[in-house]
Amino acid sequence: MAVRGRKPKPTALKVLEGNPGHRPLNKKEPMPKGKLPRCPDWLEDDAKKEWKRLGKVLAEMGMLTEIDRAAFAGYCQA
């Protein structure tokens, strides 16, 4: 079955843009809290340093959550 139309825009993005369509905001959208995930043991030493350096800042800004652990680990390892 094909789904038609645009994908819904995330609520946070609507808020940043000032909700130009003036449609009701989704109050039930999942909002993970900014939190530095546990650093994976398998990361190399330089990657662990990058995890500590950048991870804390991103978590404080609410831009890094538990959900982002795998992607952030990939970035640090690269």
C-alpha cells in the first residue's frame, strides 16, 4: 500500500519556523531528553576522546540522546 502526501514535519521544526501553517502542534510526539549515552567499549582511543569532547556539549544542547548512540559512535570512530 502506497502512502500519499508529505511526511509530517517534526514538532520541534514547526516551533523553530514559527508554525507558519498555524495548525495545532502534536503534543504526543516522542521527545527524548538530551543525555550523553554510555560510550561503547569497542571504540578506539581517539574515538573515545572525541566522544567525551563533543558528546557532552551536544547532550547539553539537547542534540544528543540515547537514540543517537550508534550514529554518534560511528561518527567518533570515523
